[in-house]
Amino acid sequence: MTDNKEIKLQVGYELDYEFPQPTPVVLMLNVHFSRVSDLAMPDGISLRPSVPLSGYRDGFGNWCSRFLAPAGRMVISSDFVIRDDGLPDPSAPEAKQVPVEELPEETLVFLLASRFCDSDRLLDLAWKLFGETEPGWARVQAVCDFVHQHLTFGYEHARVTKSASEAYEERCGVCRDFAHLAVAFCRALNIPARYCAGFISNVGMPEPHQLGDFAAWLEVYLDGEWHTFDPRNNVPRIGRVLLARGRDAADIAMTTTFGPHTLQFFRVWADEIVEGPE
């Protein structure tokens, strides 16, 4: 790894699906527009077999691609290079909470309960657990500390229908459940919070490294800016590549298929490119 200098990441994925019949598919797998200028090469989506692919921007500004998958096997993949500043997620411990009446209108939707972030069910619990903490950064960090300790991570705990309140009760989940629970607690505490998905590299992390996967985290609105928090890892990370933002995972599923399908295999990578001396 380089020391606080720009790095390059080789990032990509391969998703191997089986479709029993022609099936419409929507993808949210392109780098978020806020990171497009960092791309060192296009992040185009490859489809095998090749079929027409069209795109549109959703209500949150995320880029979506759609196509009709033919019956049979379909491989969706991409492999690209992106520049990164090589710095851990920024910290702003003095950031203050903004009173609801002073929040910009565009943040208000991220105060509301949503499909997976059922903050209304967690309202009393949130104030019981965190009501005595200092409003602002310290309160959000307290939420993330609690979620990190309360939930046990494991892919065997994954369930696409699991809500934040169910994750709290079951005390287990995957990264989306960590993010959903933290988002729901923050919203219950009147802190705008949005769900994020993308890649996280292992740069700076001790070996052995975990297998690559898509990741979920959250951004909260404090002191007029959005700040990154990650209750699953709960430490600042290097090489975080955003794909999409929304209210919860229902808004920004990596793939949405409108019919039966089986995901046979997938792999994801976000590795530092180590270049030799010039």
C-alpha cells in the first residue's frame, strides 16, 4: 500500500445467472456519478450472451441499466480501474446535529421510515439507548458501536426480507443488516441517514483478507455535509467505491430481476494495483 498517496484499484465483479425464461433485469452496477471522474478506464457492463442494454437515472441520481435476459445462462461482469486518494474515511468528531426545522428539504426523505429501515418500530428503543449521548458525531458513532457489537456477521444469516427491527431482534445479519439497523436508529433520532452500496478494498487491512463482496454502509447528514459511517467494519477504510445511494436496499439492489432466476456463482474484487518503481 502507498502512504497517504493516490492509489489505483482494480475493481470488478462477475455474476453468473440462470434464467428459465426470458426475464427483464435492472442493474445498478455502475460507479456513482460522484466518482466517475476518478475512473481511469470505463466501467462498462459486459453481458454474455450479448443483448441490448439501455440506461436511465433513478430518482436518487443513481445510474441504472436494463435489458431482457434470454432463457439460459447469463454472465454479467465488469473489470475497471479507478483512482482513489488512498486515505481512510474522513472523520469529523466535532460535527453537530442539525435541528429538523433547519434541515434542507432534500434531506427530509432520509428521516422517514422505509421498507427495511423501520425506524418507527425502533423509535422508543433508539431514545432509550442513545438519548443521553451527545447529539451529532458522537451520537452516530455510539449507534455504530452498538450495532457493530450487537449483531453477529455471517452469510448464513442473510435474508433478503429482513428489516432493521428484525435484525435487532435476531442479533445477526450481513453488512446490509448492519447498515439498515444503524440507518433506522439514526432516523429515529432525527438524523438524516441514507443507505449506500459499493465496493471496499482491503488496502491497509491485515491479512488474511476476506473474500471480495459488495458492501453496504451509511451516510449521515451533520453540520451541512454527508459523512460516511460503517457499522459492519466500524473502522475508517481505504478504497471505498460508491455505486448507489437510497433509502435502503430496496432502492438500490445491485440486480433486480422480474421473474424466476438462480444466481449460480459470483465473485467481486477491489484490489490495489501495485506498480513497480519508475
